[in-house]
Amino acid sequence: MPGAAAATGLAVCAATLTIGLAVVGGASAAAQHAAGGADAAALAAADAASGAVPGDPCAVAAAVARANGATLTACRVDGLVATVGVAVPYATLQAQASARAGPAP
């Protein structure tokens, strides 16, 4: 029946498109999660570098990243400016983000 084959093909295409959009949406959400974690970790490291909060800036950044569901992958402090990188797992991949915080130049 030609109508049944067309309906089945249309259903398969719709299911494939739906799954594809769900994967892209999930990846976008993971990227935003990573960006938020990087921002928070960089701000925490800059606060520690300035003495506003106690502790080693990179250790503080790692704790904040972990609290946000991310893993600290890089941390560099130059004076009062902190630059961090974080990763958030998504399926079998990782969403990565970096952020910089400190006083205005």
C-alpha cells in the first residue's frame, strides 16, 4: 500500500527530527551550564585572590565549580585577575567553558 509506506516514512522522519532537536537542545543546555559554572568559579577565584574570601584561589574555584556540577580544568591567577576553565559532562562528551574575573583594567 503506497499510503502506508508514505505514512511510515513520514513518521520515521518526524521521529529522527525530534531526536535530533532533543540532542541539540541538551547540548545547548550543557554549554550554558558550563558557562555559568565557569563564571561562578572565576568570580570565586578572583574574590580569593583579592582576600575577600579566605583560601587558595584555585582551590576555591574548584569547590565552586564542583558545587555547580562542573569540573575545574584550568586555573590561572595573575594578580587579582583569575581565568578558569570548566567542563560539564553531556552524554559521552563534555561541554567546556572558560571565564575571566577581576577588577576592570
